[in-house]
Amino acid sequence: MRADLDLIANFVPHGSRVLDLGCGSGALMRYLSEERGCTGTGVEIDGTLVRQAIRSGVPVLQLDVDNGLDSFADTSYDVVVLSRTIQTILRPERVLQDMARIGTTCIVSVPNFGLWRNRMRLLRGHVPMSKDLPYRWYESPNLRFTTLMDLERLFATVGLRVEERVVITERGRRLRAASPLYNLIGSMGVYLMRPEEC
């Protein structure tokens, strides 16, 4: 699995009910089911990926997370995951609010557009490309370009309390949680959060 999916899996308690938004081919849900005794559902918009997930035994719904989350009841899942998807959706604020409504724990992973290499590419007049941002600007599914600091402000705005933040460098090394340079040298962030009222 991708590095962020491995971290996410470690945040998910054994036996949890999990909703994986933007689940892709279902790798995380499959792992959580087989290795951690979890149950749950994946949500994916891409029909090809939905079919792959179904073939691998993952229950999945073909929905657009920007518009389809109203059908999920309040606190119907223990954990709601949004891995490397928030930058591709139209209404991230609304999706985060829905996540907080649907689950008691929310996990989000995101590439950091504020990484120093990305900033240098912009200064040289080019759109950033990296391991975590592998697309040319005209092929990219990314609609939102956020730094980790800006994302944390959005979490606070929608009432999500960050309980743990793991920042990973380009070489896959975990930064210390309190590192003041996390927004500059972190390539990706993984956040474990709970709604403020919990």
C-alpha cells in the first residue's frame, strides 16, 4: 500500500466500521477487512476503480463525494477516511462537515503543495511535479492546491480537532510532530481528527 494508507490503517481501531471516501481500487478497505477485522464501505466516482474494488471483494458505492454524502446517517460509521482526495473535490469544506457528521473519527491525508521543492518550481515559472504530485498541470485531477498549514485552518473552521498529525518527507521519513518546518519540508500530511463536540 501507499505510505499514507499504511499510516491510516494504523490509526483505525480493530473492528471499526469504516467509510473510505475516494477509495480507488479498494486497497485500504481490503487491508482493514483482512488484517484488522473492520467492516465498511468504499465510495468512488471512477467506474473502472469501482469495478476493481468489487472484483477484490470490497463493498463500494459509485458516488461523487461532493454531492452524495447526504444519504449517510449521522454517526453511522466509526471512522471516515479521505485519503489523497481532498485536493480533487469541489467543496472540501462541505465534505469535511459531512465526514464529521457521519463518523466519530476522521482521517485525512493530502499532498503538501507548500513543500520547498514545489515552491522553487513555481519561482522558476513551472507548475510543481513530484512523487506526490505526479501529473502535468493539464492532466492533473487536483482542483485545490493547499499547504498543510492552510488545511489545518480549514479543519478548525469546520470544527475538527486534530488529535495527531504525521508529516512525511519526500524520502518517506516521518517528521517530529512539533517540527516547526513541517509545512516546508513535509511532502504529505496524515491527520487523525475528531469533531469538536466529541
